[in-house]
Amino acid sequence: MLHTTNGVVLNYFKYSENSVIAKIYTRKFGIQSYILKGLGNKKTKMQKAFLQPLSLVEITAYHKENKGLQSLNNIKSGVLFQSIPFNIYKSSTAFFLAECLSKLIKEEESNPEMFDFIYHAIEFFDLSENNNSNFHLIFLLQFTKYLGIYPQGILDENAVFFDLYEGVFKVLKPQHVYFCSVEESSFIRQLLNFNFNEEERIIITNETRKKLLTDVIEYFSLHSFNLKNIKSREVFIEVFS
């Protein structure tokens, strides 16, 4: 049976001479792998343009439960990007976050709340005229809410150490190595509390931003979401250096 749903493209790869397989996070069916055939014809070649990382699309596809590979009937743009494909900083961020999401999202079932957070965050990112240098940190930290690992103790101003292992802001320095310094903990608290349109209020140096990204990746890894082998990470960091 054919279904139509919105989706966020995470990645794609060539499957054969005339077909590709795309991993798409959909609103109706969670994360799915779709095969797009017939790349030899003009229509399908145009559709391939919609498969760039974090593209917001509308797809029509056949869906069968417990099937590893679904058949994509049609794909079109859900939101026509204004800046992401044309801005090296934004396109690098898109590649990085798409790779992160492909590792973080495991659900092959509908999660509208999670989907809407991702979809609207990308919409904002595309239209934003800010420098967006902190967007990836705000996105990843706030995404923890949908994975069940949102940090605790944020409201306690005396809790100045963020314990990565326990996921809690603490008053006393933890007795292990998995925690953030007072400065880094303060920034993480701000990034968790601020909306995307407030990111310009958080002034972070490039060096500190790199440390914070390392902390965030460590946090995910300590809580069973391994982001340490993200291939686009080094290129992404280099672009913002």
C-alpha cells in the first residue's frame, strides 16, 4: 500500500547503476531505508537532488512491516532550502548532524514529537541569518530529551559541575574523570536552556566550542549512543576553525 509522509534525509549511497538506497527519518514510520530505482530517466535524476543530508522532503512509498528495504515511489522537496546548500558553514553542519542522527535514531516506528523537533529545527537553521556556530551544540544537547538522557539538576545554580557519567549537574566535583569543568558546565547549562534563536547570546571561543563538542560526544557515548566514529567530524571542526 502506498503512503505519503514527510521525512528528513540522513544519507544515501549508490546501490546499482540505476538505483540508490536512502536512509530517511519519516514522521509516519520512523527511520527507514528506501530504494529509488530508475536513475536513468529524467524524473528520477531530478528526485536524486532531494537526497542531500538533512533535506526536508515529502515521500510516497510502499510500506511493509518488518521489511528491511522499502520501495520509494516518489520524492519531492517539503521545504525548499534558502541557504543550507549554498553556505559552507551550514552545509558542513548539515552533513555532521545528519551523520549523528543516523547513529542516534534507531526507531522504526512513529515518534511525531521527535520528528517535529528535528524538522522545525532544520527549518529554523536554514532561514536563520545568525552565524549559527552554536547550533549543532544546542541541537544535540536538546535532542537528548527525545532519547531519555536529558541532563538533570539544571535549575540548581550551586551545581557547577556537569557529571557526564550520571547525567547530572552537581555541587561537588565527581570522583571520576567523566565531568566538565566549571566553565564548560556553565556553557552546557546555557545551551540546554536557550532556544535556537537565542544562540547569539552565548559567546564561546572556537577552542572552547571544540571542547564542548568533545564533551557532548562523550556524554552520548557514556549513555549507549556512540558518536565517536563520526566521519564528518574533523572536516566540520576544520571549517569552523
